[in-house]
Amino acid sequence: MQKAIIALFFVVGYVCTAMPYHQPTKKEVARAVDVVRADGRCPAGVQFISVGPADPLKRAAGEADGTALIGLVLRDRKSRHVYEVFAEAESGRVTEWRRVDDVQPMLTFDDFDSASVIVRAHEGWRRSIERRGLSTDDVVLDGWASGIPSSSNPQRIVRVLTYQRSAKNNLYYDRPIEGLVCTVNLDAHRVIEFHDKPVAPVPQSSGDFGEVYKEHPLYQAPFSIKQNAKKAVKIRGSEIKWMGWRFNVLLHARDGLVVHNARFDDRGVQRKVLHRLGLSEMVVPYGDTSVYWYWRAAFDVGEYGVGNLTSPLKPGLDLPTNAQTIPAVFAGPMGDPLEIPNAIGVYERDAGIMWKHADPFTGDNRVRRARELVVMSITTVGNYDYSLSYVFSMDGTITVEVGLTGILLPKGTVDTVVRYSGESGQKYGALVAKNVLAPNHQHFFNFRVDLDVDGQNNTVSEMEMWSPPREENRYGNAIVMDDYEWLYEGESRSDVNMKSARTWKISSTTTTNALGGRPSYMLVPGANATPFLIPEHFLWKRASFLKHHVWVTRFHDNEMYAAGAYPNQSSGGDGVEHYASNNESLRGKDVVLWYTLGITHHPRPEEWPVMNTHHASFKLVPTGFFDVNPALYLKP
């Protein structure tokens, strides 16, 4: 009996590992790192930038290659070369090793630790701290990517900001030491730029915002969702099955949470909806013009890696009590495996009424209650905490939702009262506490949406509603829908337009529905924003995807990131605008839609010292994909 159990465990383990969509285990990460270290091509001073699941190659039929891979990005500290390595998850065998020149990969924890050591040894910085009546033990250092294009410089550059510790040492973003900024060359081990101008007093501590409730407690009755979660949501490895949906989720070291290979059971037939859906890039430009701020435009995906920064989730706090969780394993800069327990949360939630009709003549009331499946993760990038949720509905809709919480990035100021004259620095932000100004800023999330609607032979069109002229519109109430097909990449770029209710549709060119139409999925935007950048601003080159909300390109395995594969210190020229520059044909091809979701943030005192979560979203909605409402099959 014991041998049978062992054999069954081996077979199940082998099957799970052999699946192309596989979250590497701690053992597999350690083995891959050991194999890479033993490889003769591995440099002695190697720095492991990222280690995690790699996308399998997409076959011509739209399915993934059957081998689960681990992707590693390495940097040689001495030669400054960067290497991309791929290894089989099951065996650790290296399948590909390539060198990438003239790039700076993502920053890691030890980059910021090294920068902190270098700054703390800098005499000018130490004198600055002492001049403010502080000791070096009273302050905390925070590292940032350089924020400026400098790819011609092979040196690894970071900036370092200084904050005074609070009394309980539980929060330091509320006490910036404004005017003290160091730029560090990590390769040369020295400070190369030093700013020190006491422009404002250090604000008083906001205290422990987690304890404020004790002053005026608002009672919360216990709230729990009781449900057989494992029966409702089936999870096996990375695969999730729920209410007709079947898909895989992986936490990538750079991209964070990604949905792979989503299919929907349409009356017994598994129909492909999408191949891959994930966050491609995120940029946060700040709107303050001072020398200490103008360069702040964080590329949180390409400069820091939102997967590496994933926070463990707690059911009952980060998640409802009916949630299941999935762990993830990455590796630290030295190659040691780092396990994140409860990295991905999966749970059902009530979604109100799915559909209803009460017949006024017979009194007959037909109604179905809706549920949604939420798959989510949270990443903490310095002061901000970002949640990313993929919400699956019973009717075939997928909602992509981002949530922003955490701490506003503050600026020290001499102001202690609100000024409405516009003559002070408050015109670039909002006073949220005495001596604390929160600059205006924006968040732009670009999602790479690789829909394969009934397979990968698809086409893309833009749909707009409009009112025809009077000669065609006798009573003035006509509404017309235009459905314009995009044939080439060069024309396939657009922006949100509320006046025309503009949406975008990805349709199959090989199948038809019961009415002879093309099965499709439609991207429906929610609230959005456009950048407040002058035309000459360097960010238009570094993040050219900001030029439009929507881009469409042909699928290519190496075109994964809207701002290019290595945006850190890059001067641009890569990314989605470059991908579209060869103007490839789109009709009946495997296409990728890139959508940018923007948020403009003018801070409020109600968001200090901690923000309530701000939500923003867009939807992927079936349009002629089903012959009838798929929610008709729900039991009462």
C-alpha cells in the first residue's frame, strides 16, 4: 500500500511539473540555480536579477509547448554583461543561454542595500544628518531607479532618499528629509551626485495609524463567509476550474500575476478565450518640478519587478475567509530560494443579481444570483501597495481590476496651512498634513492582452456609436454602430472616447455563431486618463505606449513588454511602438492587444497617513461568442 502511495505521488508530481504552466517549487528553483552556477558560462560574480516561471513557446496551433521552464536573468558584476537563461523546471537542464548587451536589468534588494552602505559612508551625507540634529541611526534610506535615460552609461545607477524614523519605527514615509538626495554609482561604489538643501523642516510623525482606532473605535461585527471553497473552486497546481472556466495562473518574477490559457465550457465544448493576460508595464510620473522630484517616474514592472515584491496574503484580512491560496518561489540576488506563502488568493464573492424578470401579468418571478471568481495578488513597491485582480464571471466576462493603497509619496514643505493663491509649491500637489505636501501624479498600467478567440486566427476592429445627419435621421433619435476592421499594425492605435462609446473587438475569422456572425470578445474601458507631459518630455520615448490607450500588434514570442525588455536607465526606442513599426498584417492572424489604464491622482487629506483603496478596471466581454445568454444554464 505504501509503495502504491509513493508511486501515485511520483506520477502526480511528474504530471504537474511537466505541465507547461507550472509555478516552480523551492526545490526546482534551488536546482536550477545550482545547475546555472555550475555552468562554465556563469560568471564568478553573478547577481541573480530574477528567477521564476518562464512562458512556454506558443505553438502554431495556439497551444503552449509541453515543457515547464524556469527563466533566469543574471548580471556579471565585473564585466556588467547581462544573461538570459532558460532551464527545464523538472531537471534543471539549461535549454538556452544568451547574452544581452548595453542594458540595465531590474534593481534588486542588494542593489538598494549596497547603495545604502555607500551613502552612509559618504562624509557630506553624514554632515547633513548631523547638521539637522540627527544621528545616522535616526534615519532610513530608500532607493529609487535613476529615473533618467542613461543607457549609454554602462554603470549601474540608483538614487537614494532619506527619511527620519518615527518613534515606533513603524512608518518613515511620513517624515521626508526634503532636499537631501544622493545619486550612487553601484559599480564604482561611490556617490556621484549629492544634493543637500534644507528646504523644509522634517514633519512631525503621524503616529501609528494602525492604532488610531483606539481613540474613537467604530465597532465591526465579525464577518465570515462560510462555504466549501475547495468544492466550489478546484485548484490543481496552477490550473483553476470554476463554473465553466478553466485556466492557469502563474506569478512571474517581473510581471506579477498572469492568467494563461483561459477556456470556457460552452455546453460541453471547451472554447479558447485567451492565451495570456498580464501586466506588461507600469509607470508613475510625478508632477513636481523641483530638482529633487522631476526625474521621479517609476517603472514598477521593468525597474523593480512586481512579482519579486509580492506580499503574502492573509485570509480574513487581505482575503475573505473563504479564500484558497497558492504559494510562489523566486530567488534572491545570491540565488537563494525565496518562498512567498499565500502569494495568490482565489475566492468566490457575491455579485448581486445575475439576471431577473418579474412578469407583471402572472406574478412569476425568475431570478438567478451571481457569483464571481477573484484571482488576486498584492505587491508592495516602496510606499504604494498595488492589488491586481482578475475577476471571472458566470456569463464569460473577465474584469481586470487594479487597486491602489499604501502611503502617498510625501514632500517636505514649509507650509502648515492650505494656500489657494497658487503661488507656493501647493500648486503642484496638496497639503495633507502640516509640513507634508503630496505631489500630483499619475499611474499608468499597460496590460498585454493576448486573446485567442476560438483559436489564434483573429482580427481586430474598433466600434463606435454615432448619430447620423438629419437627412438620414428624420426624428433625430437614430444611433448607429460602426465596426471598422483594422488591417495593419500602423492604423491599429486608438484612445478612449466617451462621446462615441468607443470599444475594441477581437473576433475569430475561422468560426461563426448561430446567427452567422463572428464570435468575439470586446474590450470595454472604464475610467481612464492621459499624461500631462509636454511634447518634448523624455518619458514619451521611454514609455511610448503612453501615446495611445490601445495598440494592436502581431504576436511574437519576444514582444512582451510595452516599454521594452529593459527600461531601467533606457532612453527608449523599444516597446510596443517599435513592435508596430513594421506595419504587419492583422487580418486572420495571431494578434495582441495592448491596453493602458490611467489614473490621475490629486491627493486629499483623507488619504493621509494611509490611503483607502482606489479601484480602476476594464472588461473583456463576450460579443457573439455565445449563441444565447450562457447564464441561462444556472440552476435556480
